[in-house]
Amino acid sequence: MKLSRRRFLHLAAGATVLPAFSRIVRAQTYPTRPVRWIVGYPPAGATDIAARLIGQWLSDRLGQPFVIENRPGASGNIGTEAVVNAPPDGYTLLLVNAGNAINATLYEKLKYNLIRDIAPVAGIIRVPLVMQVNPSVPVKTVPEFITYAKANPGKLNMASAGNGTPQHVSGELFKIMAGVNMTHVPYRGSAPALTDLLGGQVQVVFDTTLASIEYIRAGRLRPLAVTTATRLEALPEIPTVSDFLPGYEASGWYGVGVPKNTPTEIVDKLNKEINAALANPKMKAQLADLGGMVLALSPAEFGKLIADETEKWRKVIRAANIKPE
């Protein structure tokens, strides 16, 4: 049977519209079953808590459980790889963080490419670090610290939560920009690094406000500066490192990603709901308790943040010759 030209064009147009209509309907009904959100770190840490706060909000708003699944190991690479290999249907999310941007260069043989294989959805929070010293170190400002470090090359120990952590690379960036030589002492986490800082075995650390603010408030550690571009509400009297080293900025951050080729309509729906959470006063207060500054970004803006951070830490890791533990 021969089709008339008009009938053929009508059917062809309908065939074109159907996939788009199907995608819209799928996004409108999403989710229809539980969503798993993979966090590449153990439970009870700041990354895990942030994911659970946002996950509960999404569960309440979208009517399906957003289940946090902790997949620790290899600095978050195990969890990331699991999401990369998941179906791109919106039912597997990734807690993307600064460690992902660092790992892109730190690990030479990853089985994925973060920027290529993970689609950005939304930023959650930026986590400032504080440059802090043991009170026995005879300095009270960043310029004084730089002068003291240059007068004692290699004699100051800089602790971190481990090789390639945000705390480590933030310190290495400072060393490069300030032109100072300090000995890096890696620990397995912030707690033992701060313990030795308190005891005077190491002299300086760049660590999160969440981990160290109580020691600062008690006068047991001396803050010199915060690493973000702006001052912190929790420590308003403390200047930024960039006040003395223009262009310096370093921080941790968390956000949400999904496997590449996840439908745009689903990405946009998740972004809308996450940003609604970030605008909620109660949620903002809870995230502030984690030492975080809200990041309410579009998928494109969050993608740019990931790309910019990946490039920045690539340069630092190569210049400092940082290797994974």
C-alpha cells in the first residue's frame, strides 16, 4: 500500500514527537521506585551527613526513598566507578566532591573519566578550610608565618588528613604561592593530624572548620586565615589567605552527579528540588553546622566548578609530585 505524501509526513512528524513526549512523561513521573545515592566514604562523615540531609528532603518531596549507599575505598574511586557503570536512568546518584577532582590526576589508571562519564546535577555546599598553627609557633598572621617559614626552610611540619586529600593539596598550593618549604606529614584522617598539631609534633595544618573550630574557640589552636575567597560567618574576624596571597582559593565541596546520558529532564528535576532544599532556612542551618557554605548551582555551573577544580589541582599535584598512598 502506497502512502500519500501528506500521510507520510504526518506519520514522520508523529514519530519525531513521540520520543520527546515520552521523555517529558518519564521526567514528570520520576521517580517511580527507590533511588540509590552512592557516597564513596564511610558513614557519619560530613559527606555522608550532607547526602542524608538532602536525600531525606528529596524523599519527602518526590515520594520515593533516596537510599544512601556507602561505598568507601580508594579515596572514593570505588563508589564513583559504580555510578559510572550504572544505567543512566536517574536511579543511581553520586556524591561528587573535591576528592573526585583531585583523583583525576592523582591516580594515573582510573577506569573512568569523571568529566566525560559523570553528568553534573547540582552543587550542595562548599567546605572552607582554616590555616591554623600550634600556639607555640611564634606567628599571628599569614605574612609572619611566611617570613618564619622562609627563615626555617624544611623545619616546619605541615600535617594533613592524607596524601592527595583537599587538606594536603590546599597546603601544597600555599607552599607554591608563598614560596616556602615545609615538610608534609600525612595522617589517616583529620583527627590524628589535629591531635599531633595540638601536641606540637606538627606546626601547621589546613583543615575544615567542622573538625577544628572547637579547638580554635577554646584557644588551643591559632587560626591565621581561611582558605575560601571570602570570610566565614563562623569566624568573621579571621582574614582570608587571598588577602595576602591574591588568587589563592582552596576548599572542599560536595554535589550530585549521575551517569552520562541520564535524561536532561530528570537532571533538571533533581536540580530544581535540590536547589529548593538549599533555599530552605532549616536546611541551610543544618548544612552550616557542617561548616558548609551553600552552593545553589545549575548543572552547567556545577560542571564548570568540577572542570575548573580538576584543572587547578592537576597543576598542583604535578608541581608537588604528589602520589597516592
